[in-house]
Amino acid sequence: MGNEDQGCPVIFSYSRAQAIEDGVLIDVSDAATARGFRIPVACTDHLFHGYLEPPAGLSGEGQSLEGRLHDLLMLTLIAASTHGSGDRVSFRMDFLMRPGESEAVTLLAVVGPGDEGEPVMTIMLPEDE
């Protein structure tokens, strides 16, 4: 039941499309579809810029945005398939942040309604929720 159903006017709404346009969410649906996802997928800008984009100087360590995104999406698929039912799953992923130094990060993948009520997934850090 929405706020308007309770007699309260909607003062402000922010669509998923607006969040993607503004860069608050990064659409990774093309890469996700190529790996078997059946719904649109986005990740938060905090996750994308803080962890998926490798820090400078790590290309010699075999780190790339494409490789990190691939790993994220595959771990998300594995976590979702082993989690069972529900609209969210939590899992951990290690990101190489400096040569020889990884950071273990807890991530959330949440399925919810998109702008038209369709299922969409957002992958984020817990503090992005």
C-alpha cells in the first residue's frame, strides 16, 4: 500500500532510471545478461568506483574493470543459487587494492521492483542500502 493509498501525497520520488542517469547506480545489465542473469542488474556507484574499478597501478597485477565485474557477477550468481528463496543475499568478495594486499568486502544483492514493477537486481555494499 503506497502513501497515496493512505491519504498522504507523494512529495518526492526518485526512479531507478533517474538513479542510473545520475550515476548513483551503474547499469551492468549487458555484462550480467552475458553471464546468465535474466533481469536487469545495477550496482551502486560506491561499489563500482570504490572496488570494481581497480586502483591505479594494478593493471600489472592482472586487475581490470572487466575482470572484477565478471568475478562479482559470477559470485552473485553462485550466492543467489545457493541461498534459496528470498529477495536478498549477502556474500563476501576479496578485492586486490594494492599489490599483495586484498580487502574482503561484504556485498548485498537485492531483487526488488523496477520503475514499472518489473524485477531488477541491485548489488551494493551494506552501507549503500
